[in-house]
Amino acid sequence: MTTDPDCAENTMLASRQSIDEIDLELVVLLNRRAEHVRRIGAAKQVLGEPVYQPRREEEIFSRTVTANHGPLEDGAVRRVFDAFSTRRAASRGSSRFEEVRQGCESQFTSHRTLRCRQSRQI
């Protein structure tokens, strides 16, 4: 770590720019994921399958935590994916669950804050 203020300022500005770019990439990736979730929800409806499938949700948690090599803690990674959880949405009530079944999307409300207006994982 440097003690030079100019160097520290440049490092901070460059890192912030990188974070802003990564945030935008995350939005694109989350929207791609949401589109696949929507397709799965439509297929499940046709097939008469339940929206919430606990085993599938645990597979997602396990796979993403296993892929984590830090610096995020495993619990933080799990919480990110829990934000998309069908179980979580279902626990909020049947009308909320119906929105999930129809493939509602999570949205970024700013570059830095993810507020899941409609959390779901199908």
C-alpha cells in the first residue's frame, strides 16, 4: 500500500471506474439470466411443474459457493443468489408467488445498489 497521496488518489479513481464498468456488465448478465428464468417459468407452466423446486435452488447455491474463491465470503455469495430465490418470493404470499411464476425481473435501481423489486428464481 502506498503512502503517496497522488498515487492513492489515482488508484482510487481507477478502481472506481473499474467498478462502474463491472456494475454495467452485471446489469447485462442479470438481464440475460432473467430472460432464461422467464423461459423456464413459461416451460414449467406448460408442463404443469411447480415453480419452486428446493433441490434446484440448493444446486444453484452449492455451485455458486463452490465457484467462489474470494475475496467475497461464501455467505455473501449465497445471499446474492438468495435474492433471486423462488422460496423467498413464495414466503411473501401467493400473489407474490404468482408474479414469480410469470417470470418477473429483478432490477438495478442504481449502478451500486441492487434492490430486488421482484425476487425470483425459477
